[in-house]
Amino acid sequence: MGTWAELAGELYRMLRLRTAPVAYRRFEKAEDLNPLKKVFRLPHLSTFCQALFMARVQMRTVGITQADTLWDRCMRIHGLKTATEQSMREESSVMGRTWFSSPDEAYAQQRDYPRISEGGAITVSPLAKEAIEPEVVLIFGNPAQVMMILCGLQKEKYERYSFSFIGEGACSDSLAQCYVRGKPSVGIPCYGERAIGQVADDELVVALPPAEVSKAISGMQRLAAVGLRYPISFMGGSMDIGPMISDVKTEACKS
């Protein structure tokens, strides 16, 4: 359908996104970052959701390796460190005093995490910059915007989508789950993503395999042709829906 810059521009136009769609890529070796231009490196201890903020709001290309100052917990989700029995137990002892009722409950969450396969580096960058060829595309939006993306995919080919909520560490629900399964995945951003990554109260995130981006746009264009588009107009909870249904049927016949 076009370049990544053109696709990102169409997403902006159709959905009026507040922040940039983000490209994510994992590299086998840290040296694979070297050919990339103007790669920002984390200057202090950071979380992965801060790197996402830098990409989607500050328009930076962020590269992270095993030698960088990314929080260990994020490292283990994104394949920059190995999740071992010891590391999961140690993390569970902390999480069992905060988000969960016991270390055993927290350990069950550790076992459930979808995790990126081990590699030497990861990168996030605004999709429109075309700095990397994405393996996953992340789009932050309100529930209506995310809904339209998924409905666009269903307009092209129906599929029932199922999503999960793992709790704190929710980038695994969206990004890691999409990476591992190769399917679109919606995540409810967690407390950390909101407090540290500056995800807004009304934002969700959808992670798409790259090939699904153009499909979602094509489907949304087809929906718009029959009058189903974003923003969604309020029509009233007590209205007679007859005229609206007639208009939709008329537009559908025209298309």
C-alpha cells in the first residue's frame, strides 16, 4: 500500500492519533545497531515504557543492548537477559508484597509472561522515520481508535481476536504476545506504563504484525466508504435509529 511513512501518515489522518505509531525490532547482536543513524542510548536506569515514550512522543530512535541501563525486569521480557528460576523467584518476592497476594501468586505471573526470544539488542522508532524494518508495530490510542483498527482488519478478513491481561508488565500482553504469536494483540497499559511511560488514562495499545498494518488501513477505508469512520458521531441514546440504518444501507449499496 505504500512506504512505512505513508502508512503512518494514513493512520494519523484516519484516526487522528495523538502520538506516533512505533516500529519495534529485535536484533541478534548488539553490533547490528551500528548501521542505524542517530540512535539514542539510555543515559540512566530506565524502563522499556520510557523508551516507547521517547519514540512515540519525542520521535527518537532508541537502541538498547545488554550493556545498557534498562531495568532487569524489562530486559528479561525483551530477551536481553534470560529469565531463570532464580530471577523469577527473586522478582516474585517483591511483586508478592505489592501487586499480588503472595510470592507464589507473583511467581505464577512470572511463568505466564510471553517473552521475546533472546537477542543482542532491541530498537524502537517512530514508524514514519523508517529507521528500521519493524517486526511489530505499536499504536497507542483511545478505545474507539483501537476498535476501528481491529474492525478494519475484520473488514478485510473476519477473525475473532482474543487478548489477555497479565497485570503489571503489560507490554508483554501487547508487544511480546504479538511478537511470539504473530497475531494482533491489544494491551491495557499497566501502572508502570502510565506512571513512568506517560501513557494517558484513556489510552490502550494495539500491537500488529507489520503485514497487518496495510490491511487495517484498507479495511478502515472500506468502512469509511459506508459511513463507518472515526471519530464516531454521537447520535443519542433515545433516538429513532431507523434513518441511520437506512443511510448505512444506502451507502453500502453504493459501494
